[in-house]
Amino acid sequence: MGKTVEEICNVLISKHSNNLEINFSVPEYTAKKTLASCICCSPLNKNNPYSAFFSDDNLYDSIERAITTELAQAIDNNSVEKIKHLKNKYGHLKEFKNAKEFLNKKCKEVWNVYEKNTKIPKEALKCLGITNQPDLDFIFGNSLKYYEKDNSEIISYIISSTLKNENLSYSMNDIHKYLKEMNKKSKYKCNFKTVQYLIKEQNYTKEQLADLGIIKEDIKKAIKELTLKQKIEFYLRK
């Protein structure tokens, strides 16, 4: 009977190492709780013939890995003082920039803003200049592209949940600027459900709606389903 892929790989590897063996089983996923746990401490480098078996998230450079580890531990402890010390010590190195980019990516995975009871080391993250907060394009992008044309309430829901999320610091003004920019770049238009939400829940005026590229005809369509009181309040807003 022929050998399996796993057996063949392990035979080949055994010629170069007595102890190295590949496990092809899928590990049970457990959420990482710290930034430090995201750092691969394997002494591999890009010229190693076995590096193809490992993730692209490995930090191959030893200096880069050491800096990343120190920064990650400081962030895990929410130590602003330590972050400042490391910035002064390594800030001029390209490895520091790479470490910062790596941690900026990983902190979004470790401290997911949509998980409840998440204690975020905000002070340390801010001191280093990184954030676990996804940008608005990540939050809204695909939904604007695929759902807004269907006159659904998806965008209204996303706006509402974003504003209520204690792990996010976006304001309605931030969201307004983003929607305005999207209107300029891709001619995105709020559907009438979104317009209704902005009028009822965010107290939008005609001028604010117009600033998002919403024309009078679309406003009229949106307010048809509003109560008489809501219509009067809208027309009286300045």
C-alpha cells in the first residue's frame, strides 16, 4: 500500500532532523488572549527549506521579533511608560516600523470589538499609534456595495450598532463624513430605509440629507411612511 502525504513528508524531513515531524491534523481553534501569544518564536528564516510549512505571519528577523515581543508584552500590560521607552529605544529602526504594522493587524484579532466583556489596553495602543478598531470602510464597505440597493435596513442597523458599541469610538459625524465620501467616490446613495432612519433616529435635516447626495424626490419617498408628527418635526428642523 502506498504511503500517505503525511508519511512521505515525515520521511523526507527525518533525513534532516531526528525530532521534527509534521502534524496534518486540524488544531482546535482557541482565541488568542494576548498579543504576545501571536508572535512566532521559531528561529526559522526565509531561506530555511522548511519555512513553507509555516504561516506568513512569522517574524523571521530576530531583531524584528525581539522588538515585537517587547512591544506586545507592554501592550498586554497596558504600560504606556514601557511603550514610550521602547519608542525612544527602537523608533529609528525599520524593524520597529514592521513590528508596529504587525501588531496593528494582530490587535484587531486579539481584541475583537464585537466581542462582549473585552478589556482593551486602549492607553498603550494609543501611545504606540495602533488600534484594534476597524476602519469604517471595513464596517460598511461590502454592505453599501451589496445591500443598500435592495432597500433593506442593513445600513441603518450597522449605523445603530456602531454607535452603540462601547468598543468603537465613531460618532455620527464620522459616519456622515464617510457616507459623504462614498457618495463622491462611487455615487453611493442611501436607500429610503436609511433616509427614514436618519430622519427618525438621528434627527437629520434636509440640508444634512442633501449633503449626502440625497435628492428631494428620495426624501419625499422616505417620509411617506413617517407619522404626521415625524413629518412635521422634520420640516421644522433647522
